[in-house]
Amino acid sequence: MFDLDGMEKDHAGLGSKMESADFWSDPEKAAIVNRKQKRLAEKIERFKKLESDLDDAEVHLDLAEEENDESEAEEAARQIDELSVLVSKLKLEQILSGEHDENNCFLSINAGAGGTEAQDWAQMLSRMYLRYCERMGFEVELFDEQPGEEAGIKSITFSVSGTYAYGYLKAEKGVHRLVRISPYDANKRRHTSFAAVFVMPEIEEDINVEINPDDLRIDTYRASGHGGQKVNKTSSAVRITHHPSGVVVQCQNERSQHKNKAQAMKVLKARLYEIEQTKQKQKMEGFAADKKDIEWGSQIRSYVLPALPTRQRFEDRTRDRKCAGGPGRRHSRLYRKLSSPSGKVVFHDGR
């Protein structure tokens, strides 16, 4: 399953390429090679650590048997538990063998039907994914956030950087449904809210995605949100519209208009590549068909949170899975990762 010799050979090959005299003549391609070598180095290091820890566990087991030492047995049991977690993670990464599973990704959340409730739900989802990325050691960079009128957010887009970031998050694409007693309803009635999650891989610069400048409309505007350092006093935010596909992306995180434009172009490139991939697979006509209406009947996942905790439940339609008991702390503990034999990765309550 783990081809250590092959990985070391590939790592050495990339190292030789980096030592060539003209390697840094093209900084963008050099950065791609550098990232690939870094990912291979991380895999090799983890595999060697696994072997080393396994040897240590065997030594503790031998000592426990020879000397009948309970403390050695406990230490061996602890190390075996840690090894089990590491092996499970390595197995999952072998399952994540898609073309772009190792890549960074962009994650967008848009509030759907439900008004303020839906906007609050979109913010809850964004907190969930941000906390998950933090626990996984992924780096997150906010690109754009549109606050709601009363509470929550209308939409948010951020990048997730880390090995297998897209592989771990790609199954989250779809419409998410929340059923709960609304805190914004004085009559304490049950409300249903929807939010759509889109996950797109970050496309490496060596993959050619042609974008005709004549097909773009670039608008600049003043950034919304928190002020400071003239961020709300200059037209630094950028919105790019791609006319042939109808794709609209925007970025207002940076103070520099040029940086915001560069970030927005990266997101546009990823979305256009996603459209082309969808067309090639002939699953649907264009990326727009992949976006279901953010309303009842389109959801891939439902979170039902009635007043009584004992009646809370979680439903995942992608795996036909149901479980009782909703997440106890939606914003802190959230959800534990599980993998299935099909390779899909989902969240469920972590209790």
C-alpha cells in the first residue's frame, strides 16, 4: 500500500531538478516543484516515524512480557493506539487518489432559502469548517465575506491550504439543511434553513486554463466590513465577471487592489477548470447544472435540532446514513471525521 521506495525515488528526482542552474528562471513552475517535493517529504517522514514508533512499541511489549511490568504494558498500549490513528489516516490518504485530492482548495458558502435564519446557518457552517481546518492543521485565508442584514452572512469564500485539503473537503459540496427552533422567532416556531457549500481545487499553474481578457468584466468597489488602514476608504475590492460562463468571483480581503485581483483570478481559474472537468465527464451541461437550488429537496445533509436534545438527529443523504443526537457544541467540538469504504468523507456528531 505504501510505496516508500517509489516516494523516495520521486523525492530525489525533484531534488535533482531543483539543483539545476536554470531551475529558478521560472519562479511559478519552481514553486510548484518545491510544493510537490515538500508533500513527498512529509509523506516519507510520517512513514518512517510510523516504522520507528512501531519498533518502540514492540520493545515496550517485550519488556512488559519479560519483566511483567504493568507500566511498560500501558506505554505499549498508548503507543499502539497512536499508531492506529496514524495508520488510519495514511489509509485514508491512499483512498484520496483523485487527480487533485492533494491540492489546496477554495470553499464557498452561500445562504439560501430562509432569510435571516439561512444567513445564520451559513455562518454556523463557516465556523464549523474553519474549526475543522484548524484541527487538521490547514491554513485558511479569507477572500470575501458578505454580512447579513440582521445576523449571519450571505456568503463567504476562503482558501484552505494543506496536504489533501481538497480530498478531505470535496464531499462537502452540496446543499445543507438545518431544522431548529428559531432564536429569531418570538413564537419559538420551528424553521428550516438552507445553505450551499461549493468546494473547488486550487489549480496548479502548470495546468493551462485559457481566459480571454475580453470575456472579463472587472469592477472595483469599496470593501465592506471592518475598517482600518483605509480599507473602507479606497476602491480596493475587486469583482470579476466571466461573461461566457456567468461565473462571478470577488475578493476584498487585501488592502491592495492588485492583490485582490490576483486572488480573484485564482478562484476564477479554479471554477472554470471545474466547469471544463464537468463537461468532459458529461455528467451535466456546465457547472451551473451542478449547482442545485438552495432549497428543499436539494440537500445532501440535514441537521435537525428540536428543543429536546434527545430528539436531535443528523442525516447524510450521500451515504443514506442517519444517527440520533445532533452535535452537542456546533461551534466548538463540531464534527469528527469518518471515512467510508467508498472513499467519501463525511462529518457526524463527535460524541
